[in-house]
Amino acid sequence: MICVLIVDDSVFSQKVTANLLKKAMPGKDIAISFASDGEEGLKKFRALKPDYMFVDLLMPKLGGAELIRAVQKEGGTGVIVVTADIQKCVREEIEALGVLAFVNKPLNDEKMRLLCDRIDGKER
């Protein structure tokens, strides 16, 4: 089973990400959990120890960059950033943290397929 945590303050974005993920990985056993801000995301990360996290950068309480730093310190989870923030300096900062991927919103079938190819490759 692949355990995924989606951390985004937009319930709509959470649902879109989950639906695209399920569609892109048919036949895979995927458990998906959600968090609506960085603080909740960190708590759920520690409780669930997910294989992968989809993280938005612009969130209340604890931003995505801070969440990623905390997750990377504890290790064991692949982080995929899905954000509307397209600033080059932000992308460079986040990629330097060692995330699996940095994807600009909106997420779509093609982008998710590419992400799932990376996820599926790591699962083997």
C-alpha cells in the first residue's frame, strides 16, 4: 500500500489532487489522507509516516517551505510540491531542499502521470 498525505489549504485542490492520483495509478492500493495547513500536515506526517506528500507552499499557520524542512529532517517521505507560486527564487529554494518534484498549479492528468511515473519507479 502506498500512503499519501495531501497538504493544501484548498479543499478543492485536495480533491483534484486525490482524484488525479487515483486515476493515474489504477490498480494501486493507495491510502490518501488530507491536511488543511502546515501544522496539521506536520502532525499527520508524524502520525502516518506517509510514503509521499503533496504539499502546497502558501498555507496558513505553517507554510509549505517550513513544513518541508521539518519533514526532511525526519526523513523517509518523498515530497512533491504543487503550488501556484511560480517565482524562480522560490522554486530554487524549494528544490534545494531535496523535493522529488516541483509542479505548478493547476495540476492535470499529464502532470500527475509524470509524477506517478516517478513514484512508481521508486516503489519497485
